[in-house]
Amino acid sequence: MNNGNAASESAVFDSERSKPVRERPLLSPAVVVNLLRVGFFVASILLWQYVLSPALDPFYISSPSRIAVRLYEWATDGVLLPDFIYTMESTFIGYAFGCGAGVACGFLVGRIKLLGDVLDPFFDALNSLPRVALGPLFTLWLGIDLAPKVLMVASLVFFVVMSNTRAGVRDVNPDYVNVLRIMGADEKTILWKVVLPSAAVWIYASLQVALPWALIGAVIGEMIASDRGMGYQILHAGGVLDSTGIFAGLVILMIVGLALTHLIRLLEQYSQRWRPQGR
Amino acid sequence: MLNFNDVSVEFETTQSKIVAVDHVTLDIQKQNFVCFVGPSGCGKTTLLNAAAGLVMPSTGTIRYDGQLRKGFNKDIGYVTQTETLFPWRTAAENVGLALELQNLPRSEINERVDRYMSLVGLRNFQDHYPRQLSGGMRRRAALARTWIYEPETVLMDEPFGALDEQLKLSMQKQLLDLWERNRSTIVFVTHDLAEAVTLADQVVVFTSRPARIKAVKTIDLPRPRDPYRIHFSKEVQSICAELWELLEDELRETVQ
Ligand SMILES: Nc1ncnc2c1ncn2[C@@H]1O[C@H](COP(=O)(O)OP(=O)(O)OP(=O)(O)O)[C@@H](O)[C@H]1O
Ligand SMILES: [Mg+2]
């Protein structure tokens, strides 16, 4: 009769505890997964190369070998390097600004109730605008160099990060906040010691989701008005009916996207190591 | 020094109003050890929450050191009934939290964390995250987190509820030793009558919901007390029987 509450409380959390040690199987699950991945990749490439390409027409869908050759040419003569750098520049600058502003605004509207109540519908309205359609406006305001692309990227990234941060901040367990209040902490301390760490999962998730949007924004910005960049080059390849060029450009963007996503994931794993692994 | 004057707390839920605390007037003297007992759901936690500034009384006032209090009071520490260790901090980082807020030097924090974690028997679990601790261990870590900064008044809500009998006795002993040294004011909620009698200067018995004070029993067993010795002693048992009589009718109402 005297311990019902506390005992059941802890049982709730048991599912989150690490798994007990068990005997390892011969092939660990991670190895199996990786083998299957490689297998799937190779199979898809072979299918494309030897079935789809001959059956349809390499003119339309190119083929892995042609793409590989093109990538090799680009790598050796370096003609595309300035375009690549240009695209990365707008991606990174826009991503940094968008994430920074997104986190900051998410905290403000999430934490200050009145501000959130007033501004939420406006954010939702802005977010529902198809940003791509604003491209011409950005060009009108900022010309055709880097600035409009940065703005395009930032405008896409911002809302993803802002809405997630806001949700994370609102999701903070008020009991945790009270622990600090009782210890006499001020609002700033609460922000650093409770709100940020508990909203961090949400923020990391949004940083990952926002990354592809950053690349999309940069490429679209270049397709709308530019004389440089990967987006411009892909558009140009399309103009001269060079499907291999389009695919090769896409492969580069895909590799960049994967690498960056992985980087963020590592960062997350490090800072969230208190969480049970294998979510 | 902690005075409840005609305090009531009412909750509004979607369907109805719940009166959790009903016109409680109670004076808790400085450096006293006061235990609250009463049927489950009667309003003990609510009363502590009000004292800690977490809920506003619907009527009445709570004074601390004669001052009317609004909001939070740094001098009151609170070990809550629910689990509130931060899952992203290790046990030691949780325990050291209050000292961190006081900007003490790292070495001093480490030294005190070490001392208090040993006190609650968690010395070897400093680097474990809460999810890697057992329920009872988490309770003890939560105790250390409040004890470590030695607030003038400490509210504790069923702090030893999840512990086995031996561990409970040993924790009671640690608590009494600590209290003999720093003489904080303690308000301690428990369902264990023997525990209440062993620890307290006064035991406050509450009615079933809404909580009203049914009786205040002064326990004048000599101090310092050794829980291992007196827990099963005749004196304690007879006071328990007395308290049990007071509680019995109330419990009957609760269960029905
Ligand atoms: N936030 C709330 N909203 C509505 N009702 C509440 C709230 N908090 C508590 N109550 C109600 O107030 C009553 C007293 O609750 P309280 O937690 O104070 O009981 P307690 O004496 O601590 O019980 P226990 O010994 O089981 O912990 C209960 O009936 C509960 O349903
Ligand atoms: Mg309670």
C-alpha cells in the first residue's frame, strides 16, 4: 500500500532502458543490413545498365556507365568546379541563416505564449505560400547573383526548422522546468538547461529534414535566373537534350546531400548519447 | 515559519470542480520535522505544491518567515512524488544541478556530488543516465539532488516509497543524521505510519479528500533517534496504533 505510485512511475520508463546483454549471432544485424544495401545498390545499377537502358533508349535515360564516364571527365578537367562551389555557397549560407533564424524564432514563439498565439497563423500563412513562385520576386529585389538564391534557400529551411523548434519547445515537460524554478533559476538558465536540451531532438530532426530543402532551394533559384551553378548546368544540359549531363549533375547533388545528412546524424548521435540506442 | 492560513485548493476539470485542500490552517515551526499522512488522493501533494509555489491556493494565504509569498521561493527545496531527473544528464550531473546554478567551482561541485551520492548509495553510478538506473535508485538520486544544496526548508513527497524495507531504514538514518547536522525544516509525506513516527516531531493526519486536518500528533521520542532500533519498538508501535485509529475511518471512505 505504501509505494504504489513511485513503483508504477518507474515501470513506465523501463521500455526506454538499454537492452540486456545477449549472446551475439554470427553475423551482426548491422553487417546483414549493410550487405543487403550493397546488394540492392548493385542490382539497381545492373538493372539500369543492362536491362532498362538497352530496352528503352539511352538518349532518354542515359546509363550508369555513361554517367560514370561523364563524372570522371568533370572530375579531371574541373570545368564544373566553379558551378559546384557556387551552388554550395548559396546552399550553406542560406541553410545557416534559415536554421539560425528558424531556431531563434521557434524559441521565441514557443516560449512566449502571447507571441505564439498572435503570430502562429501568420507563420502558417507564409509557410503555405509556394516559395518557388516567389523566385521571380527575389530576383527582382536582389538581382541574379548569390543573394536571391540564399534567400530562396533560407525561406525554405526557415519554416521547417522554426515549426519543429516551436513544437519541441512547447513539448518541454513542465515538471523539468519547475525543478529549476524551485532552485531559483532565471528564465535564461531555464532556456539553456532545460528547454534547449529537451527540444534538441526536434531541432536535430528538423536540421536533417531541412537539408534536402536547402539543395532544392539553391538549384531552383539557379533555374529561375542564373548564369552559373549546378542548377543552371542541369537546366542547360536539358536544353541540349543531354540526359547524361542531367543525371551526372543529379548524382553530384545526391552525394552532397547524403554526406551532409550523415554529418548531422553523427552530430546528433554524439549530443543525444543519453538516449537509448537503436531508435 | 511556514504558515498555511485557511488554505483551500480547487481544481477545475472539464466536467466538475474538485476540492483537493479544504481550509487548512497549519503552522510549521522552524527546524521541525513534520510528517503528513492521509489517504491516497486526499490532497497531500497538492498542499506541498502550494507551499512550493507550483499551484496557487484558491483561498487563504501561505506565509514563509512571516512574508506573504508569491511564486517560487529559493529557500524551499522540493523532492516531488513524480520522476523529474533530467534524462539527458548523468546521475552526477543531475545531482550537481543546483550547485551549477550557484556557479560554484567545478572541483567543489565534484567533491560535494561525490559526498552526497555516497550518502544515498549511488557512488558507483555517477556516470549512469537515469534510464540506466532502477526506480529506487532514481528516487535516491532525486533526494541527493535536493539535499546537496541544503535549502532551509525541504518538502519531500513519499521519497522512500519505492525502496525496500532495509534500504528505507538506512535512508531514514541518513536523513536524520543530515537533519541533526543542518537542522532544516522538513515536511515529509508518507503512507508508512512507522516511518512517520520514527522521523517526525509532529505527524499531521489528513482526512480523505478534500484534505482537512484531522489531528496533529506530537511525537516526543528522544533524539537523536536510530531508525533501526526504534522502528519496531513498543513506543513507536503504540503511537502507530493510535494514528491508525484516526486514519481507519478515512481509509474506509476512500476505498468505497
Ligand atoms: N492538476 C490537477 N487537476 C485536477 N485535479 C487534480 C490536480 N492535481 C490533483 N488533483 C486532484 O486532487 C486530489 C488530490 O491529489 P493529490 O495528488 O494532492 O493527492 P495525494 O494526497 O498526494 O495522494 P497520494 O497519496 O496518492 O499521492 C485528487 O483527487 C486529484 O485527482
Ligand atoms: Mg501525492
